[in-house]
Amino acid sequence: MVRESLSEMLSHFPMVTGRLQRDDEGHWMIKCNDAGVRMVEARAKGSVEEWLRSVDRKKELKLVHWEEMFHKPFFWSTFYVQVTEFEEGGLAIGLSCFHLLADPTSATMLIKAWADTTLLGKMLSPPFFHPLPPRRPGNKNINHKPYTQLINHYKTSMATSIPITNVNHATVTLQFTDQMVQACMAMARSAGPADKPSPSPFEALAGLFWVCISKVKKVRKGLINMSICLDMRKVLGLDKGFFGNCMVYNKVHGEGFKENGLSDAAGAIGEVVAKMDTEGIADLIEWLECNDNQSCSPMNGRDLICASLEGVDPYLASFEYGYEPIRVSYYVEPVFGEGQVFILRSPPCEGPLSRVVMVTLPEEEAVKLCEDGLIMRFSPTILMGVNKHHS
């Protein structure tokens, strides 16, 4: 049934079913053909509940199929779907895709469209395929100064080669209830002038993990440099069905912060987020269009990456009446630099401010992070972590 509904859904996503090739100018393009998405079926022992009690990064990634690009890209699938059936009940769906074509928001949209087609026989939110919008001529301020900080971050990242290492990484997943997030926001708001706005859940949690990871990495002066990653669909006024890549990175410098300065850290993140407005993103789009050097350097480079995935609700993807996803994870591979932090929504029953935080670090650092006193002060639930296997 899910195979048939997948085929029906994909008729609306031609970009997903095509293959990569280069045009006459050497740019990547999608050649739409009948090659399709590669689907893999697998079986796992036990039940989903048993599996979740002992899951770790290595075990979870077995639920996702991926093949590296062939030397002839045209014969390589850019999207893979793995359906894993548990012998004692339950199903896991793993979607992997080439980041050039889709971001986590688009991947979630694709799963939701598949679920709607399976359950309802139709998609509730059809996709839209169109380029990012140019700046409107009438909105161009002749005295406008481009947002150089964002552009300079891309310049530096694209010009920096990233060394490949053999470091073993671990991923820990922590769940913060509504009350825990409120407490974190209050702590991040505790200093500063009375009219200072309260940090958002993302700013507070990103600040918390920025401070704690810097401590784990034994940064002596200030905090480790961090790049935040945000979905710009809403900022650019794009339709919710926009399918593509709309995540933008921006750097938050860590110099001059106190070791446990959560309030200052959250404030610095908030300032950078505020500058990522329509004009600033339009500046970046124009610069990228004028400076297309076909860089192969990934943006998730040397810095610690902290991404907000709060704009999507993966728990709405229901393939059968009465059954909703009980666990959702996101991975962006490979892991470069200092590590990754993803801040996601929790299941709706946990409250509007509740969040799940996925952190990927070198194994020893991940163990120490789970023992950090500042994080443990909020008593988050460890859904997945190295502590489950270390006594």
C-alpha cells in the first residue's frame, strides 16, 4: 500500500524522481526521467518500543539507506526511501536525499505528502517548484548597504577547505518539556535592562548548548564560534509548499563571553537572528547569483552548527488513522567541524514550547555533555544517548 501511494505522490514531485547532470555551463541540473526514487525494504527484530529503549546513533542510521554519488551522476538516485518493518509491530520510514535539492523542511514536506496520499488518497499541500524570488525593483533603497556580515560568512566558508577526519561521533537526543523551556528562557532573560525582549525557545536553547558545548570542548576564552542555520521561507514570504533549499547560515562570534553567560549567549544569537531579515537575505541571494563559483565546500564547516527545525511539524504525517509518529530524527551528513545541534518540535501532547534537541559531537564530548550541570539543572529526558550504554 505504501509503495503504491509513494508512486502516486511522486507524480507531483518531478524534481525528486529525476537524475543529476550538468548543463552546457557546468551547472547542476535535474533531468526528469522515469528513473524514480530508490525504495528499500528491511525488517528489524522486536518491537519499536523495545528498539527505542536501546537506540543510539549507529543503530538509528541503519533505518536510512544512502549511496554515495557514482562517478556518473546520471545513474545515481538523489532520493532514497527505506521502510523498516518491526517483527513485533511498528514501522520506521527513513528518507535520505542530496542536500543540493532539498533541505530538512522539504524532506518533511515530502513525507507528509506521502502520508496524506496513503491515508486520504490526495495531498493536502501540493508542492511549488520555482526559483527564490528576486528583490522587487520598487523595494530597492538607493542608499541601502548590503548586509556584509552574512555575505562575508559565506565568502569565508566557501573559500575554506574542510579536512576529513576519522573522528567517531555520537548523537544524543534530549527532550525538554514546556516548563523546562520556560525555565531556560527565564534564565536567559535574567540579566540586562528591563525592556530587553525575552529570548525565543530557539535562542534560549541554542544559547544553553553553545555555553555547555564550549565548556566540554575546554574553550578558555569566550565561547566556540557557532553558525546558526534558519529556514528563510517565512522571511522571504514563500508559499509553505516551496520545495527546495531555503536554509541560511550565519555566524555568531564567541569572543568575549563569560563561561556560563547564558543570557549574553542567547542575546548574541537573538541579535544575529534579527539581522536575517528580508533585505539581508535578498542581499545574500543577489551576491550568490553574481558570484557563482560552483564551490563544493559545505556550509556546515569548521564551526559548531546550530539549526532551528521548529518551523515544521513532522508529527502531522500519519499513514494510518489513529497512529502518529512517536519519534522523529534529523541528520545532516557528514559531520564536519565542531559538531551539530538541531532544535526540533516535540510531539504536540508535550506542550507548545516543548522541544527536542539533537546534539552530535565526538563520542567523549557527547558523554561529558550529558553530565553537564547546567543542562542537568533542567532535567531533560534523554531519549537517545551514550549514557544509556555507559554505567
